[in-house]
Amino acid sequence: MAEITVALIKELRERTGCGMMDAKRALQEYDGDVDKAIDELRKKGELKAAKRAGRETAEGKVGIVIDGNVAAIVAVKSETDFTAGNDEFKALVDNIAKAIHGAEGDPSELAYAGGGTVGDAVKALVAKTGENMQIGAHQRLTVENGYFGSYLHSDGKLGVVVQIEGSDGSSEAEKALAKDIAMHAAATSPLGLAEKDVPADLVAKEKEIALEQAKASGKPENIQEKIAEGKVASFFKEQTLLAQPFVKDTSVTIEQHVANIAKETGKPLKLVAYSRIKVGE
């Protein structure tokens, strides 16, 4: 049997992050073959990860990658803020965002930087940290004649990407427009870009509530309908991004602000999409 040296144990621990005794046992089982020992530890790590999968993941970070005509945003969740602040976890989040940027499909099955899949990388860090981790909400946006802007909150738990068409976004005014809208969406948490993007069940519920409130007013039925319609219209103004008053200048809506910058730059700018992702939502 090969001698299980301190150097071998150190190598295995550095490559896997496992404990000293786990490294020693794996090396003894495979006669000092580091690669076989790693395979065995990965298998055990997957079992551990499966046992931890039910634990709550309320912490984490959001990763954003924008390059060329593609933008990616993803939330990766962890159990504790301590782990979320770890450099290895932050690197995992960044690499998952890069994987989503690079290809479509189930994030867990995408190729991961350095080898294997995203799912493999998550399981490996779960095994190392002892915490459950999950890939949360994510989106991949593409644009042909347009550009992206983004905002990532200082705690890393909230991110927004906005997509504007009609120009390449090269001017300072266009860059500021996208950044300002991303910050606005982060603060106001709209339900959709426009009325058609708000979930139908939420709209139906809002209409029902508005009608009940109108009935309680005791006014004639035809007036009740108008009151209800007005309440629903107000709901859309409050909850849709394009109709919301711009936080930096509430005298105009986001849609009007875009139109003003378009006029200023001479470009046919149009806000066509956004993605707002927050850990825990």
C-alpha cells in the first residue's frame, strides 16, 4: 500500500476543501490515488448535498453579467449571510452568471468555468461549506439593436437589468438613462413593464377589490363602475414600470423620461424589458 503522506493529504484537501480525516480515509481506500479519492469525495459530497437540500436558503447574492448583446442575471441562495459573503461563494455566483450568459438552458446543466457543470460546482461548495445552496431566479436577455443597463445593490442581494432598444448606448445620456431606470426599478419593485405584463390573477383580484370598495360607497351602480375603473387604472400606474413616476423627477413617468432622453439624443430609444431579482423573493 502506498504511503499516505502529509503532502498527499494537503493536496487532496486543497483540491476539494474536505476535512483532514476524510482526505486521509479516501486516500487510504484508493491507495494514494488522488484523482480516485476526489471522485469518491464528490460522490459523498452529493449525498451530503442531497440531505441538506431541504434547509432554508434565505441569504445569498445576485450576479449580473453584461457583454455584447446578451445580459444574464441570477440569484444564488445560501443558508447564512456569512457564507454569502465568502469569496468562494461570490466567485460561484459570478461564474454561474457567466454560464447563463454563455448559453441557454437549465443553469445546473450548463458548462462551468474550470470543468464540469454548474450543478457540479454547487454540489462541491455545498460539500465544502456544509450549507444548502440553490440557484434561484434567473434570466438571460438578448438584444439586437439596443443596449443594457444594470444596478446591483450594495449588499449584493438585489439586482436589476434593463434593456433599451434604438441605439448602442454609447452616449453618457443613454448610459445614465439605463442606470437610472435600473435603480428606479430596484426601489419601486414594479409588477411588470406594462399592463399586459402584470399577472392576470393579480389584475382580477385588484378589480374585485376595487368593485367591492366602490359598492361600499353607496353611490349609483354606474358611478360604482367608474370608481372601480379609476382604482384599477391607478393600480396600473403604481405597479407598471413604464407608467410609474420617475423617482428622480416625479413630474414625468418612466415612459416620458425615456421619450425625453430620446429627443435629447436624437435616437429612437425605447425601454422594452427589465429583470429585477432579489434574494428571498
